[in-house]
Amino acid sequence: MPVKVSVIVPVYNPGTYIEDCIASLQRQSLPPEAYEVVFVDDGSTDATPARLDALAAEDPRMRVIHQENSGWSGKPRNVGIEAARGEYVMFVDNDDYLGDEALERMYDYGVANGADVVVGKMAGKGRPVPVELFRRNHPRATLAGTPLIDSLTPHKMVRREFLDRIGLRFPEGRRRLEDHVFVTEAYLRAENVSVLSDYVCYYHVKRDDASNAGFQRFDPVGYFANLREALDVVEKYTDSGALRDRLFRRWLRNEMVERLRGKRLLTAPDDYRRELFTEIHKVVVERFGPGVAAGLQPTQRVVAALAAADRYADAVAFAEWEASVALRSSPEGVTWQDGTLVLDFLTEYTSGGEPMTFPADAAGTPLEGAPKDVAAAIAWVKAETAVRFGAATADLLLRERSSAAQHFQPVRFTRESVPAGDDGRVRLTLRATATVDPATLPGDGVWDALVRVKLGGWTKECRLGPVPRSAGRPDPAAAVVGGRTVLPYWTDPHRNLSLDLAASTRRLGLPRADLSVTGDRLRAGLPLYVPGETEALLRLAAPGRTLDVPGTLAPTPDPARSRLTAVLPADVLAGGTWKASVRLAPAEGDPRFHALPQSLRAEDGRVRVGAAPRPGAVRRLVRKARRAVGAAVRKAASRLREAPKARA
């Protein structure tokens, strides 16, 4: 079989961080003969060369090339391209890893759409990744019609023939932004670029010691010299006008303005941020016409104007104000309806911990140059934010805690201007309802609920919460939906909303089970939501004996409760004391049995219900330890199962 994909991995002193990368490459769903992995060791001085040689000796899919240290990733990637035998090449960094079906899905999607470049959905574990680009699939993504330019890291699948035909390779040597130069030219010259968003293909990982190359402080002079090379590529392959301004805006926004905003600027030493500001000022006045900054959001426009005017002190003062701005999202309801979890919440921006207020009768005014001072800048931003309130948006995302994979959920929202005192000012709030279908979430584990709001130049995320303890709000009802147990809960101590699927880390607990027996019929009212009848399995255990009894879970008029029914076998009715537990979902959805708080005592054909005996102190400690070990094992297993049962 011809090689479909060659994975190219530049390697330099990754230590144990390479193990997740290797494991994910060996788990790929493509047939073994359909892909290869080319590790290019760039003069590593740790134990990695020997590790890779041993790997290649035992796995025919793995190849290793050793070379002297070149100083950066460009040359190792180019060496890998030359050695590649695949129809496509896929670039992976040595401290990241792939979803199990990444190569197969990206290859099939690229072939189906005739793509020269395939961009797979990314998850950032401690690292920022594009969000809006992966809201949906883009079979034919364009730079003018999608936020494609937001993704300039090299972690793409690219047709090898395309690279050879246009002679595209990475800049080499110790430098920055070699990936921007390469990817920008690939986007501009490709016949088609496809974006696959319904599966997390690439996990971008921040090392625990933050030693990733991209996290090291850079020399501003060299960095912005390299950035100018990416701008040169845009100028070479575009005409002056709206598209060029749109593309340039990406570098102005991400590489310049965002580095001068809020805490990101304030945490740097003063001498370093002065040097950074000076180099940004030079690029802004040298390369960007007025149309570039004109498309920015209000806060970004102010920062860009201050940089162009070379007003460092005002930029710092504006950053201090922006650092006080945060997003707050308050839950107002968490209920089950028609098999989905309905989340009602109110969200708004705060400043200094208090709701931010805006002029009620604001009128939009153009920004001519930089505002005269920081007070004027803040006033202009607030006025523009009020004027643009009609474009504000709210989203709810669920983020899987161990992998950082995140998925948009359906949301409806309304925009509300709420009077704030007698001075003609208002609060700008968004009242939203999100609908979560647990059956669409790809995999078990803990999913954290996050709210994402775009308003006035800020795009911020925060956890959905907190719920004050004084509110007395109980945990939402657990449920059995889509063949899995779902446990929504408020985290401790922060009181934010999370969902535990398949009770992967938390005990479900059924303390309010109302158990009764009439004849051979067992009935139990359980604090669970079920959308319809579903199978359950009742386990009855006596000394030396265990019986599994089929049962049925059915809804009741109270949506927070369900009814378990089962027919007790003759062995139970004959006598003995039986502890009761129940499996609420098929074994593949949640294999565990959850203890009921009552036991059955049978004598002379009659069954009485009593409190279940509590285990001794030693046994309780053993069970607690087992649960901790089990949770750790399930978390590790969840990480290994990146291939989802359902696409989201």
C-alpha cells in the first residue's frame, strides 16, 4: 500500500514529554502500512536519540534521522520533508500529541475535498489555540471568508506534491516565526484549504516547566524582523486592498496589540516592555496603512493608536485599566428537559469587581488618531461598546478537563440594557439559555462549563459560576441519558458548574432512594432524571452469593426523580440479608454499581427493608483508596481513548 501520510517530528531534548507523542502516533487508526513517522533529531543531548533508535528498531513505521543541532525547527522539518514518502506530510511537535483518528480523518477529508492543506481542530492544554475557526467544518476555507489566518502554527497536513511544485520549505536557522512564513505562503498559494472541526486532531501541550520553545522570552528586534518576512509574503501574493488589510490585521492584533494589553504587558519588566513597545511602534508606522487598524475592535484600536503615536506611558496606563476588566457569568437555572441539560445564565463584564457601566445615549464617533489621554480613551471605548452592543454574542463551551478538548453548545440569548443608578448609565447584560445533549459529548470524564462573550473588543471566557453557598442551591439532579450516567455538580470550593460523565471521578450517591418491596416486586424512587424507560441491573449480595436482577428505570412526574422496578427471584425471597446496588447504564456507559442506602431482609417469604450496614473504618479507608486509584486509572484510560464514540 502506498504511504498516505508521513508524520514529521522535529526533536530536541524533549525528555519524557515525547512519550505521549510516540504513544499517540502508534495508536493511529490508519492501517500501519498507510503511514510513517520521521523523527528528525536535531542534535539532542539527552537520552532521546537512544530512545528513538530503539523505537525504530522495534516499530517499522518509525524512522529516525540524526543531525547536528541547527538551532530551530525549520531545518529538521525540511529534512523530514525530503525523507517523506507519503502523499501528505503532517507536522507534529515532540511535546504534543494527536487524537487517535487524526491522520485517518484528516487524510480522508483532504482527499475528499482536493485540499493542498488540511487544518485539524486543536485543543490547547495550557496553550491558546484558535476557537472561532473550529466552530464548524470548512471544506473550502478561504482567507477572505473564514478566520483561517488565525491558525499559523505548522501543525497541519500538507500535500507533498504541492510543496515540491511551488518549492515551499521552512526558513532555517535560529529564528522566530518560521511557521508563519511557511503557513502563510501555503494558504495563499493552495488550490484549496480544508478545515476539519468535528474531531480534535491535535493536542497542543504546555510543558509543566514551560520550557516549550514558544514560551521563551524573545528578543524583540529579531522577532519583529522575522515578522516582517511574513508580511513580505502577504505583500508578494496579494494586491493592496481589503484582503491584504485583513491579513495584516492578524499580525497587528495577535503579535502586537495583544502583547500590549492588560496583564500580559504589566507582568513584563519595564525595560523589556519598553523595548517591545519600541519595536511594535516601528512596524506599525512602517507597514500598516489606516485600513489595517480600522477593522479592529474598540479596545484594540486604542492600543494600536497609542503604539502608532509612540505613547508608551499611556499604553501602560490603559493596560492597567484593562487588567481590571473581567467576565462574570451567574447561573440562574440548571434543569433537565427532553433528555438535555438546560442551563440558564446571566453574563456581563465587570471592572474592579463591580458591574461595568456604559452611557445609555452613546453615539458612535470615529477615532481620529490616538485619544488625548487615558480617560478619553476609556470613555471612547465605553461609548463604542454601547453603540455596538447589538453585535455582542454569548457562547457556552464544554471543556474536557484532562484533554482540554472543547465543544460549542447550542445557545439562545437576549441583550438587555439595565439602568444603573440615576446618572443615565446602564449595565450591558446577556441573558442566555444553553442546551447540552450529553449524548453528543465524545467520551467520558469531567467537562467544565465555560461562558465566552464578545463585547466591545473583549473576547473573554470564564467558568459558569460561582453559585454562592448562601444561595442554598442544591446540586442539579444526576441523570441517565444516552446510555451514560451524567452528574452535574458545583465544584468545591469555587462553586462552578461541571459535568461528570459515567461517574468517572465522583461517586454518584443515592442517599434518597425510597426502597419498598410488595410480594416479589421491588420499587425504589431514585434521585435521578431519565428521559424515558431504560434498562438497569439490580445487584443483590449476601454472604457468599451475588445475584444480578434485570430492572427498569422509568420517569416520574418529578423530573428530578425516577422509579426503579424489578422482580425479586425466589432465591432472595427464601431468606437472608441482601445488600442492594444498581447499575444504571449499560456496562460500556458506566460499568459501576451504585450502592442503595437500604438492605433487604427476607424471612418466611416476606421481605423487609432496613438500613444497609455501614462498613468498618478499615474497610471504608480501603474503599476510599480503591476509588482514588480507580479514578486515576479511568482518567489515564480516557486520555488514551481520544477516538470518540460520537462526533461533536
